[in-house]
Amino acid sequence: MRFHYALVDDLLQREEFERRVEEKIQECGDLVDDTTAALLVVRDLGREHVKIKDLASKASLFSFFCKVTAKSEPREFDRSDGEKGLVATVSVGDESGEARVVLWDEKAMAVQEIDTGDVLEIIGKPGKRPGDITVLALRKSSCLIECRADGSAPAAGRTPQVRLDIDVRLLAIDEPRMFTRRDGTTSEMVGAAIGDPAGTARLVCWEPGLLDEVVPGMSLHIEGALDRSRPPLREYSIDDKSTIQVTELTIDVPLSPVSAVAEGGVFSIRGTITGVLPSKSFRTRDGSQSSVRNIAVEDGTGSIRVVLWGEMAERRYFCGDSISLFNAAARAGRNGETELSAGRSSSLITGTEGGNGPIEFEGTIISTREGTFIDNGTVSYLIEGDHPFGREMKVRGHLAGHTIVPEHSEARDLDPAQVLERFPEPAAEERPPGPSGTGNSPSIP
């Protein structure tokens, strides 16, 4: 609510704004969240969101939704007083036009969390140069924006965009994601990775049922796909006007060797995980909670750090697992080395060296920062569910990679003989010498 209050802070006090938001939620029968209610209060006060084409008519403060079409990295400059400053620019658009927004100083660092294709909600004011917009506050939004700048919607006098038929191989399907339209209603979309002989691409499905009967590895003929590509990312979208058919075509999809990854591009790689750091939680600019995790991947041609964001950072990873990462952006890391950043436009699948199928296993429950394991001294598996740490357990269930999903479990008393079996008898030359120096154990009277 703090974000939207900035639009009306010259009209009423913060407490009054929050009171009106609560009233709006009650009026709607608790069917809207805080954000939607705040938007409705702002609209009631005459400060609703505008289209980009209407920004020039605003004299002071305004707010609008837009899609990112390009961005610059933060650039340092010298102020007239000799102090250092930072500035970054972001090109944005909607169905009515395009604009350039400018972020100064600490706000300039926000571009490192923004990707091409992201939808932003911006509060701004006229910039120093005609046509520029100075950002006062921004946050990512999950609403749908049709953008004239990337061809999503035709400008006046332009030919409507033609739908394409494409033959691709499905590489990965992401979990469905909810989004909120500008009218406050919600719906669902699914992202996926697809490929053809030209390489990989992003697929955004606004009609999730289209993907119900397909699985990664299938070759697909898609009719009615819209090309949303904007270099360096290839992207297509499909909706209720699109159709999908499974075909028998053999479609080879080239991936990039790690050694070919270069800053500024979008790459898809396959390799082995060689390092995993714990995930870290952080609070995004809109106040929501998210996660980030670093892993290292190598493929025989080189090694690279991969930064995983959001849901991907919260998954479990193990050294030795194979990994396929699609449509990740290459950028300069903190130490100047090139790294891959996997965000919302990326897809990831892993394959483990573990098995799959029924399993019966006995071991000790141990807790680590990576989760709860059951360990028999030789092999350990992640185990789902709540189990007492330090107890000897016997479990029967299903093994999926490195994880046991128990169907039945029982505590077992520790058998000293079994414990000794885990520690092999040392060879004679390794035994401590007895009193006579023969290597025999001392006798006990």
C-alpha cells in the first residue's frame, strides 16, 4: 500500500488512506487483496493509472503499467559539485506508445533486477529532458501488457500481427503462475522452453490447458503462435486461438557449450553441478519475499556460476547432478567474470544419479542445512516428512532421485553389532601394540 499511497499523499494522510483501503476490501466482500483495493482507492481519488501516450499531459505525478523492451546498465558520472552519481535508463512500452524512464543514484541499481519482458508498475514525474520520465518508485507486476514496441499490438496504420505455425521440440514446462489483470481479475499462465534447429526459445502459454497432454521431449506443431521475440531472447506466446499437435518429427536443438557463453546474450547449456551454495531469502522492492542461490556448472569445456532466482532457488540441488538450463541471461558478475542469471524467462530441469522406484532403507536421521537425511554410514538420502533427529529408522517407500518418499516408517533400536559392521576391523599392522609389542590387544584380568 505504501507504493500506491505515494500517488495521493498530497490529498490525505496515510492513516486515512489505509482506512479507505480496508473499507474497500469490506465493500468487495473480501474478494480483493490489499493491492487491488489500494488501486481502487487511488482511482476513486482521480489518480488512476494512465497510458504512456497520456504521460505528456500530466503536469506532476503519474502512474502507469508498462513492459520493459530494453535497458542500460548503471553508469557513473560526475555531478557539478564534484560528487559521484549513478544513472540508468529503461525503454518501456504499452499498446499506446513507448517511453524512456530514468533511474538516478540508488534507484539505478534496480535495473540489475529487471529483465526484458518484465512488466513494471511505475510512479514517476517528468524528467529533465523532454519525453523522459524520472522514476520515483517502481515494482514488478504480474499483469498482462500488450506492447506496441515489441509487436504485441498494432499501432495505428500498422498491419495486425500475423500468427505463425512453428515446429518445435518441448524441452521443459514450468509450474503454472497466477497473474493479475489490470481490472483486478486473476488468471493463470504457464512458461516453457522450446527449441528448433536455430536454438532455444521461450514459450508463454496464456491457455494452460493447451499443454495438458504434452510432456518434455515431444515434438510439437503449434498453429497460431505469436512471435514476441526481442533480441537477444526468442519468445512466442499462445492463447485460446492457438492449437498444438504432437508430431513424429525429429527436431535437433543445439545448446551452447559453457565456453561459448558471453556477456549480453541469452544461452541454454547442459552440464554437471559441481558446487551448491545455500539459498538466501530477501525482500523484493514490492515487499514480497523471494530467494536467490548460486550454483556452479561445468560441461567439459568450462565452468560457470549460475544465479538462480525465485522458485528455482528454493529447489534442492546436489553436486554430481546433471542440469539443463534454458534461456538464461549472461551478464558480468560481481568480480567481473561472466555468469548466467536464471529468472522468470528461464527454465531448468535436473537429472540425478539416484534411482527411481520402490525402496526399503534403514539408517540414522540427521539434519543439515540442505534438509533432513537418512544415513546408513555409506549412503544417505533426503527423506520427506517429519522424523526425530538422531533416531535409527526403517522406512519403506518410493525413491525419486536422491529423495525417499516414505509410505511406512518405524523407529528401530540400535543394534551394536550393526554399528560395528559400519566400522571395519583394522588390519593387524594398524592395531595399537599390546604390552609385548606383538600388536595383540592387552588382556583384561
